[in-house]
Amino acid sequence: MEAIAIIPAYNEEKTIGDVLEVLEKVSLIRKIIVVSDGSTDNTVDVARSFNVEVVELEENRGKGGALKAGLENIRADVVLFLDADLLGLTVEHVHSLLEPVLENGVDMTIGIFEKGRIATDLAQKMAPQLSGQRALKFSLLEQISDIDVSRFGVEVALNRFMESSGTKVQVVILPDMSHVMKEEKLGVWKGMAARMKMYWEIVKYLTRASSLR
């Protein structure tokens, strides 16, 4: 079985290079795809300095739309999703996400931060289902028709499918890992506004999905 990695990124010039540097060392990954989701900084330039494929979206589509763009015209057994703002990512973390799926024991892994930073550890303990660090079988993704409209609710879309289809999932602990919080990227008030927008996108997706039942 072979894997590809898809990294959605919106203005992540400061951190995406560290993420890609680790991914290039992982022999289990055949291809790395970075989707710049309407970035206005140097995210694209940084990504292109690595041996990766870059998909450059002119307008921001949200995380779901970016992942959908990365999935177009590709085939693989397993797809790895990682955020572009990770701190402390290692080759061992990537292996721990990929190997349970590549070895055909489970359908999806979900990575949870531990002993990284108090704020991000706590956030993931409160809402582990929102983790963006996942590996899953490509065949499952083909069955989720609305991943692109879910925007920031993409993890919720994956969880809903997982629950309704009997997907076998394994939670993977990612020690000493964290990510840059929105308040750190944008400042306290803009960061809080961006966080509220993310939660609103999740609620909107859940409301839409419930109405279609």
C-alpha cells in the first residue's frame, strides 16, 4: 500500500517549511501535496522550495475545499492529512499515524496532541474529534460527497461518516507536539474572531447535514 500527504495551508509561511522537511524524510509517503488556500504571504514560495506538488487556489475555500482540491486527479491507498502550522512534528509521529492504516488494521487514525503545550493539549482533550491530523483509506474519502462544502467542518464530516459506516478508527497519541493557535497568528481579537468563524462553519455544516437526513 502507498500513501500521499495533503497539507492545506492558509498563510503558513512561518511553519510549513518545518512540516515539509519532516514529511520529505518519510519513505512511506509517495507524494506530498500542498494546497495554498488563497494565501497572501510566502506560503507558496516556501512550499515550492521542497520536492512537493503545490496547488494554488486564488480564493479561500476553507479547509474542506482545500482538501477537495488536493484530492482531485490523484489515487492512493492511504491519504495523510496534516495541518501546516504544526510544532514539533517528527518522522515518528507520521509513522504512528500511517502504519495502522497501511498495515490494513484500521480504516482511519486520529492524532491527538499530548505534552505539547497546555492550551493545545486541553483543546484536543475537550474536542478530539476536531483534530486535523489523520490518515485514512482513500476508498473512504470517495464515499464522502460533501467534504468540500464543509469548510472548517471537514473533521466533523469525517467523523459523521465514520460513525454511520462502522469505520474502524484508532486514536494515536502525538507526544510533544502542538500547533500555532489563531490568537498567536493574528493577535488576540482577530484570532478570537477567526476561531468563532471556525466554530460557526462547524455548526453550519452540522445544521445542513442534519436537514438532509
